Amino acid sequence: MMILGSMRQEDIWNTDTAQHYDTPGAGMFAPEVLGPAVDRLAGLAGDGRALEFAIGTGRVAVPLAERGVPVTGIELSRPMIDQLRTKVDEATIPVVVGDMATATAPATAPGEYTLVYLVYNTISNLLTQAEQVACFRNAARHLTPGGRFVIELWVPELRKLPPGQDAVVWHRESGYIGLDAYDLLRQHLVSHHFRFDESGQARLFRSPHRYIWPAELDLMAQLAGFELESRHADWIGTEFTAESRSHVSVYRIPPGETASR
């Protein structure tokens, strides 16, 4: 079994990954995937400022800024930031280099953001429960009273694992296979993304994660002073059920209260 400690985030999100990350018009960049996310986040930000944890190449931040929402980012990978800079400059979307669990984004006043968001399963890139709790607390530090923290996350698919098996194919389509290998004892997994070109050659990208159940996520939120405001299966508001494969959860600091720092 692969040891997650041997997979450093700095090595995973390198120049090669950054240059191949964007898939304009397809996959997570498809209009039907990206559009509803931007619509929902713009509505939640209102007239305030938004902060994206793990902003990456700006998949969400760029169209959100184009909607008139002031966006700032935090990002650990300099190559991903370099790719973002091919789209917008620092004045348009400022980015702080650092870990989303600890880094502080600039503001004209402490706790000024009305929205912090963390999309596409990225909170699971933090590989310990302590780091994930710290991420919630970091979001709280940046938010105004009544501000919201939005997380998009998949539901662990352990029900698909037959006895004695520790891996599951979670998606397949022409030219792509996605496989997750689980370490059930440590609540870890490694996602394997196989992409095939026309010649049949495969390109493999792997990323380590610590998976989180919705109930555990809610407890992390409570420790940071948040309340669960809503949970849906997707960005357009589909009901979240026992069969949902993912969720968009909106946590809110109660108006007039100061979150746990």
C-alpha cells in the first residue's frame, strides 16, 4: 500500500501538473459544471468579498471575479499560481502563497470576507483531521459575523468495496479511468487518474486524500463556531440523500457572534 507521507503536495502540484490542469470546456471546466458553481457562489458572496482556499489556476475565481465579486486566493503551489497569472494579474485576483489551514489573506480590516469557499474535494488534500479542523478555523478568522464557508466534497464510496477489496473504479469514460485505493484504518485514499491518448498511451496522475463523512465535517464546523445552513447534492440545489455521491455544504457564522479562532 502506498505511504501517503511519501507524496508531498509540492511534488504533486508541480509545473507539469499545472500546465495540464485546465481542460477548457470539458470535465470540471464544462459550462454545465462550472456555471452553477459560480452562480451559487456569487449569490452567497452578495456585495462582499470572497476568499478561495486552494485557488489553483483560477477555474472558479476567474469567472467569479468577472461577475464583479472581489476575489482573493490562497494557494500552496507556485506553478498553479503561475498558470493563474496567464489569465489575470495580481491586481485583479491577489493570491497569498501558503497552506489553506494556516495562511492569512490580506483585507482592509480583520474578518472582512463575507464568503470563503473550498471546492472540488480540496479539503481532503489535508491529510490529518487536525489540519482539516484548522482549515475551518482559518476560514472563520477571515469571515464577518454572518459570513459563510462553502465546501464541495464527495461522499466516500465505501459501500462499493466488496470484502477483501481496497480499491474501486469511481468513474470511467472514453480516454479516462478514475480509481480510488483506500486505507480504511487511517481514513486515507489515493486517487489514480488514468488518461489515454489516441495512441493508447496512458498518463497517470495520483493524489492523496483524507476522506471525510458529512457528520464529521459538521463537527469540525461546530468546533470553529459555524452552523450548518444548508446541504445539497450539487450546486443547483438537488436534495441530498443517502444515495448522493457528493455534497455542497454551506456553513455560517451566526450573525452577531464571533467564531472560534
